[in-house]
Amino acid sequence: MHTKLSTIIGIDPGTVVTGYAVIVQDKHKPLQASVEELGTFKKRGKLDAQQRIVEIHRLVAALMRRYQPRAAVIEKAFFGINAASALKLGEVRGAILCACGVTSPDIKLVEVTPTQVKQHITGSGSASKQQVATALAKMLRLNLDRVPHDATDALALACCYHLTSRHPVRNSFSVPATRGSAPLSSAGRPKKGRAQPSCVPATGLATPPQSDPNSVS
């Protein structure tokens, strides 16, 4: 647990891929933050809808216990998608919110719309996912070219809260001291039929960008 640091976790819910990002903010230097961990929870093997919800809850709860954040920022539900997709996404969001609240009763849960995130990160509420990723890379001085958009979307959520919670105008970040992060699970190989976290080094990811077709853009 970080004693002199304040941790913020961003989560981009998705029915196939859920992105997450952990940034750490120094309480004595509130303008400074670094990326601690960045990655995705991906569906592996054959999981039915119920198993997927349970697995998302388990993985997010593990993330909460690992970092004990002061705030979790989740993308707000978007009502422009069809009813079936909205229902499935709502179930995922419910599992995430429940995992956050149960494992960290004092955590501050924040919902931010995609437009608000894009506005604060790029200056335009209509920016594309790629434009958001490019702005984050410049802001953080990191190579995010091969990081999945699900993960950079989650990073944008965390950074948006960091920029607006204390200092809405200034946005100064430090380069992460750690160039990689340990996986949440100690298992070497992912087990068939279970979702596993995919942790992303700060310098990039070895797999091409992926995006959940059911995620909110």
C-alpha cells in the first residue's frame, strides 16, 4: 500500500475486453503522477455471460485489493447503443462497481462521460480514440503506439480525474519510475476458459491494438 501516495484507477468497461489503468499521485506534489500499471482484462477460452460477469468482478476486486486506490473512475453508460448491448454492458459495469465498493468501502467512485474525458485530455469532445492516445503519449512522455485502446481509454479516465480533482488547468506528469508492472495473477500461463489480466509495460505492448466492439466510444 502506498502511504504517501494517492492512487487512482481508471476502468473502461467492455463485454469482451475491459481496460484498466493505475496512476499514482504524490500527496506532497499533487501535480505529479506516474503510471503504475496499464492493461486489459480479456476473455480467454469459452466463458458464458454469467461466468464472464463473475470473472470481471474477481479481477477488479483483486486490482482494488492490490492498490487500495482513493478513487476509481469508470466510463459513464452511453445510451446511444442498442438495448441488448446496453444491457450486457450494464451487467459488466454493475460487477465492476460492486467489486470496487465491496473491497474498498471508502473509495470514491466517479463516473465520467466519454465527451468529458476527450475534452480534458485533447481539448475536443469529439476526438477519436487514436487522438486521445496520442495526447496521453505526449502528456506522459510514453510510447503508447501498440497499447490497446481499451487500456488507453482507461488511462484517459484516470488522468481526467487527476487533472480535474485538484488542479483543473495545469497538467504535469512525471515519467514512470517503473518501466513495467507485475501481473495481478501469479499464474504463469492463462488457464483455458478464464479471463486473465494482460499487463502492459510503460514502453508499449507486444500485441497490436485491440478494441472491444461493445465498448463505449
